[in-house]
Amino acid sequence: MNIDVIDSVKEVSCERISGKNVVVIDVLRATSTIVTALANKACCVIPVEHIEAAWEFYNNRKKEIVILGGERDAKIIKGFHFGNSPLSYKEESIKGKEVVLTTTNGTRAIKSCVKAEKLYIASFINATAVVEQLIEDKEDVAIVCSGTYEKYSMDDALCAGMIISLIDKQGEITTIDMGWTVKELYEAYEHDLHEVLKNCSHYKRLEVNGYTEDLRYCLQRDIYDIVPIYKDGYIRGLKENDHDR
């Protein structure tokens, strides 16, 4: 398995993702929110890049089955039901509903990768489940770190490092470039992710805005075994997608 690590959304290109299975990561917080929403029995998550697109989808559907979620600059969008805190997406609020999500970085990264062979969604909270699927697929992989405002983000890099570390333990890696660096970074700090992230700008921004509980939640590992996959505009759990065929 060849693995390419793309360190921010601005580095995504057709050449780098064509014919590959792609994993999009936005630990803080979009992909953590997507995994959580599906784990709490949302019907699906619909990622959109722009606020206007979210409203358009909402206005063309039955209001009682759609949840609007999203943020700009880490703050909830005016008029939306929820922001981008995964802790907001509780089963009693979202079960059986379609979650339309737009975020500053994560949903943009997802939409930039829709031409991938398969497009998976990962965070620390479901990393091992995604790794198991990648190993089962036996295809080359591009890991896309969403980044923060088109720049490298340490939290996403550490999650990419975890994914690579787990794959490497199975002896499945053929070639990899910068991935070895993030793998070694993760293995050096895997017992205290908060320590390495506490001085990073995005971590600090969430902390200052009162999202300390989100930080604790998003840096947990493997609390879900769900594998979200994007197909035709919708993100669902892989097993659900298989059942639909």
C-alpha cells in the first residue's frame, strides 16, 4: 500500500487523489462531529462548502427531518440548529435526521476529494475502524489533513500519524514520504496528545471560545467503530451503505 499525506486542503489535486482511496481528517472538529452524528443515529450527513448551499438544501426539504449544523471561525452560524461541537449532536436531537454540515475547513476538504475512488471520514475517535477498512480494501491511500485556514494543523497530522502507525504495524505499507514524519510524531506523543497540541493556535482558539470539553472528546481514541463513507453527496456508515445496494 502506497500512502500519500496531503497536509492541507489547498494541496489537494486530482493527480494526488485519482484512483486512490482517500481519508479526510479534521480532528478539531468537523470529522469528529460527522462520526459522532452517525454514531448517534443520524440518517446521514450532507457536507456542503457554503452557508448558502446549506440553507438551500434546508429550504427544499421537510424542515422536521433536517438539522443545520456548522461554524465559521469556530462559532455557530446564525440561524443554525447546532455549531460544530460534536457534543451537541445527541441521539435525542438527531436520530433519523439529515444533518447538513458546513465548516471552515473540514467540509471544504471533503468536497475537494469527491473524485476519489472511495472517500472515508476519520478522526481519532474512529481511526482504527478506518484503518481496518483500508487494509481490507488493499488500495493506495491519500490521507488529507484539512488543516486550518489552508495551513498545516498539528491535530490532523497527529491523526494521520496514528493511521499510518496502525497500518505499519500490519506490515502493509510499501512506500510513503512525509508520512513517516507524522507517524514518528504521533508515536512520540501518543500518550499525551494534549501536551503537544496545547500551544497550537487552533487548539488555543477552541479553548478560548469555551470548547475545552470538545478538545477532551475529540482527542479520545477509538470510541466508535463506524466507518463513514461519502457517496453521491451523502455521508453514511459503510455498513448502512452496503445494505442499501
